[in-house]
Amino acid sequence: MEPRNPRVRWLVVFILAVVWMGAVVARLGYLQLFRYSDYLSKAQRQQLRVRETTPKRGSIFDRNGHELAVSLPVDYCFADSSEINDPDMVANLLSRVLNVPPEEIGAKLTEPHPFPVLARKLTPEVAERIEALNLRGIYVQKEPERVYPQRSLASQVIGYVNVDQQGQGGIEYALDKLIRGKPGRALVTKDARRRGVDRSEVAAQPGANVTLTLDENIQYIAEKELAQAISDTQAKSGSIVIEDPNSGELLALANWPTFDSNDPSDFPDDVRMNRAVAAAYEPGSTFKVITLSSAFENDVATPSDLVDCQNGSIVVAGRLIHDWHPFGTLTVANVLAHSSDVGSIKIALRDGASNLYQTARKFGIGELTGIDLPGENRGLFRPLEHWTASSIGSIAIGQEVSVTPVQITTVISAIANGGLLYRPHVRKFVGGGPATGIERASDSEPAPRRVLDSRIAATMRELMAGVILEGTGKPAALNGWTDAGKSGTAQKIDPTTGRYSPDKYVTSFVGFAPVSDPAVTILVVLDSPIGAHHGGEVAGPIFRRVAEQVLQYLNTPHDIPVVPAVEMAARRREASNPDASEDSDQLQTAGDHRLQKRSTAAPVPAIEAESEVPSAAPTVEFGGGPAITVPRLSGQSVRGVTEACSKLGLTPVLVGTGFALDQSPQAGARVNRGTRVVVRFGRPGKYVPADSQGGGD
């Protein structure tokens, strides 16, 4: 046999080597090009351990820079499971220090998480004892812990955080992305035996600070008075809202019951709810402000028009509705002052369902206010096409419609400021400290929306001042400041029968002060007070106490003289009459006489003044009778002029603030009952020009 050529053998070896090398290169190329990311992640999982570090949340301040929520460093204990060889031994040793069963610690050590947290909020003594054990894989480090220095103050507004420092309510939740910051990362590189060989860290970025429109002192006043009211009335819950009517800034949002933001888990969900924005209720008589605003806007009524209140009952589309008092004939102004249901319904019937619906919608009824807090309730206001034939009778007096406390507060603020509807808000600054905010909330606030003509708003302010002076709001009269408002007493629906409960009410009072230059709008709402339940009688005094303290705190100038305490107490005892006004009975009697005289002639129409007195007449008669001598009003305060005119049956038109400088008609003139008396106010020696109208835009 002939031996093979060596060259052939070398060629075969070369070909095999090329094939082998090609296979290796192909495999390497496949791994590098197509499987690189898979193997890289596997290597990192084996070699790197990543632990997130919690960022420091931004602080929350009130409008004056007082801390409402801060983050402070506290010790916590965590484990690196890969470094622990005997979990049972470690669990037994730690259990003696932490006072936790060893089984619970052992379960955490064996869970799949690479860095399980064993304990938080450690005291310095406990942290030192853990470090003294010198256990491999057990570490003690600092992490930011959320602390609320004022505990329950404004807790529903501020909110709270969970164990992972994530916002869970209020501003903490609404602005969580801004306040939370960005977490850091700690990277530990380990060798094959899982021993640490390298460590690096990316620092966490702290969150932005937030400054609120709330005033800590005003919030305290509101919460203190609300707690006292709950104690006095045994009401189930309640809210007090205080707003700057000229900007929409909320100065206080108080709720009861309340909770401690430091320990939110100790309280049920309904306690943590912000009732001022989430709890809807039927507004009752406070809605009559919208009813009359609509009638004035559509020129179907004037304040001096007469309304036959039919001795306290009316039938609307076959449904009998009773008034809270058997009124006779009242002026439109007194319909609001004495809160006549029948009078309000007859005014609404003249106005029409469509007009009332459109006006209420303009005021934001049935819509979200857009407040920068979570969980807002839009309330209930059915579309016009879903109203029944009798719905106008219910809605005119605040039934078949529901609102939140913040909604009705914004409505009254619009009347107070001259007809502009602002978006209520609690955020003032974002970023930096309270004095170095990089973003003002007002910069992003939408422009206010005009919802009512300024002249109609001025008329409504005058009528709401009448509620305080001679109507259901007498218990809410302030000492040293003029105020205007409206009481509300709404029956609650009984869930078992679906009908209005005979003994469960939502009691409220809403108003603003001073009348000519409003500084605050305040709403008081109490759910199911026991015993007395009329809004003026129960919520009115709470409004008064809150308003006087807040105005004093804000250094709001007095616009009427301060009455001595003894005299003021006597006046308030007189005003605490359950019928809210002695004048109501006298007015009723006069109305009955007029009604009897008319009964022999023809039925009284819904609103009668149009057929009796031309609306353009400078003097408006209502009720006839002998001529009245106009008194001398010079030098009197706003309240003094109002009281003097009201006693004589004259209608005061107040212009400016301070003390009366001149009047028209002049003192001594003989005029008819109901005549408008224009009185200009100012400081002695200073003339008030005609266009400087108090309470205008």
C-alpha cells in the first residue's frame, strides 16, 4: 500500500482547524451580538445588588412659612440576605432587641427580596444595640420619615403617606410626583463567594417644597370652633370653609371627625375623607341666594316687589309644599331675610325653570370646582330635561340638588366680590422655601369667570345683609363689622323610607364680612345636630365666633362701632329666638291684614308689585299707609343707618364705608313706605365720590 502524501494530511488538519475556529467565532458572535443583553443581566444579577434609597420628601408649609409636614432622618434596620448563613440564629438574636417574634424576622430573611426591611423608626438606643451585635448582613441606616408637627391640624387637606413614603391623601397625594423626589441607588458588587468587593451610590434627589394658602392660625380657629360645635350639638360630622373671596384662596378647611396624619392607619376611611370637598348635601335655604339672583338677572323681580306667601303653603304640580312659618305678604327682600319657602318658590315660578337652571349652572352647581385636592364630588344637579313638573318647587328651596361645602362657598364668594367666580385652591407656591417659591399657583390659576352682573351682586349683598339685620341670621351678627349671609336648614333623606326624615337635618350658615369690602367668606355645615336644628339658630353663632376671631387676626378695620360686651350679649340673647326674628310675627300680621283686604277683590298674583307700581318710579310703594318722615342719618354707621331705615320701612342704599356724610332724600322729607334712601359714607372731612360704591366690583 502506497503511503499518503503528508500534504494531504496537513490539508485535512487545516480544514478541520478552520471549521472548528469558524464554529467558535460563530458561537462567540452569536453570544455577543444576539445574547449579550441576556448574559449581561444574568451576570449583573449574580454580581450586583441594587438597593433603592428613599428620597427626602419636600416640606409643606402654611402661607406664613409654618411647617405642616416635614421629613426627618430616622434609623431603620435592613438585611442583605446573601450575606447571612444562619437565618435562624440571626432571627433569634434580633428578636430580643426588636421585641418581635423570631418567626416573623425569619420569614423576612428568607423572602425573595434581596434587602428586606426588618424594622423602621428605631430609637437611638435600639439602633446602637443592633450595631453592637455585629451581625453579618444586618445593617442600620438613616432614612427620611414623614412627620406632621401639628398632628391632626388640617389633616384631610395635608394628607398622609404610607410606609414607602408615597402620598396617600390630600396634598401629599395630589402633588406626590413633585413632593416625593427621585430615589437614589446603592450598588454593591460581589465575587463568586458573594463577598462585597465594590460599592457605589447614586444620591437621591429631594422633592420640592410646597406652600399652601392655608393659614395655620385661621385653621386652628376653625377646627377649635368646629370641635366645640360638635360637642354642643352632638352632630355626626361637620365642616367649616374659610375663603378669600377676592382670589379663591382657601384660608382654612376644617372637618370633623379628624385624624392624626402621623398614624393614619388608626382611623377608618370615612374619618380620613375630606368632607369639605367630597361630602355632598342638599343646601336647603342657602340655595335661595341663587334663586333670587336668577330672578334679578332675568328682570322678573325687584327687592321691593310683594309676594303673597299664602300663609305657609303652596301647591306645585299637584304637590303640597309647606313653609317653615305661615307668612302672609312679604317683599322679595324679606322673602330672603325670613327664608320663606313659598315666597322663593313663587319667585322661581315667575323666573321659569330654564332661567333658574342656567343661572345655577353658571355658578358651578353640578360641576367640579377644579380645586387642587383629590376626591372632589361634583354634587347632583339633574339636566333640565330630567326635571319633573314639581322640580322647580324643590330646587328653588335647595332640594333635589346637592352641593359640597366648597361649592356653596365659591357661590357666595362670587356674590361677595361683585360677580366673579374664582377656582378655589390651596396651593400657593411650589419649589424652594416659603419665601423662595419658584412657581406661584396663581400664575397657573385660570382667570375668574363673571357669573353675575356687578349691580345684581350688589343688590344680593344688600339683601343678605338684611338677613343678618332683621331675618334668620340675627344670631350671626358681628360686633364691630358688618356681615351678610344666609342660613340653611335641609331635611335629610331617610335611607330606609326614601323620604325626607322628620328629625334629621343638615344645618348651615354661609356669609361674608365686611359687607362693603369682604375679606373672608365663611361656611359652617353641621350634619344631624341633636335638638335645635335651624341654620341661623345653630350654625349662625358658630359663624359669628369664627368670623370675629378671623377678622381680628387679619387686622380687618372695623366698619361699625364695637358694642360693649354686656350690651352685645343682651342683643344676642334677643336674637336667639327660634323664629329668628321678632319682626317676622309683626310682618306676618301686617301681611295678613293686606291679604284680607285683597281677598274681597281678586286673588293675589305670584308677585304683585309689577301691577301696582311702575318699576321705574323713584319711590316704590309696598303696603301704602301714611307718609314717613325721613330721619337724619348724618354721622351714623352703616349698621346704624340700616337699622334706622328698616324700623321705618325704608330701603337703605349704602354707598362707601365709614360714617354717613349725606343722604337723599334729605332729613325731614315725607316719603312713602319702601322708599329707597341713598346714603353716602366716608371718613369725616373726606367726600366719597359717587363711583366709589361699597361692595361693588
